[in-house]
Amino acid sequence: MPVVVYSLLRAALFLAATGLLWWAGLRSWLAPVLAAVIAWGLSYVLLPRQRDAAAVHLAERAAQRRGSGGLGARAREDAAAEDAAADGTPDR
């Protein structure tokens, strides 16, 4: 959930920056490009807590996946079947 919150806040900053630039009279393709740069800078300054929470969440998920072998049981079976087919050996 922290990744979703962080992403939504960044999108809101981008939309707000685009809206302000549009309102200020910059009505070309440059408005969203400049808004992306502005939103990136603002998110770096204004959202460090949300960014850190998202990073911790992703790191925990990666550790869980590494601890469980990386792939689910079904994915491992599929990978073994693909390897067997590629090698020309019969399936187990």
C-alpha cells in the first residue's frame, strides 16, 4: 500500500504542476515536460517519508521472494517443463 500512496501523491504533484503551468499560459507540449521536472523536484523535497516507506515495503517483498525461492511452486513447475522441452528430455 505505501507504493500506491507514494505513486498517487507523485501523480497529484504532476497534475497540479501541469495545471498551474497551463493556467499561467504555457499551453504547449512543454507544460507536461516542465511539470514532470517540477513534480520530481517537489516529490524529492516534500515526500521523503512516503518514499522511504515505499522503499522499505519493496525491500521486504523482495526479501520474502528470495526467502521462498523467488518463484512460486507453479512457476517453478512451468520453468522445469520449459527447460525439459528445450533440452529434449522427457518431463518428470
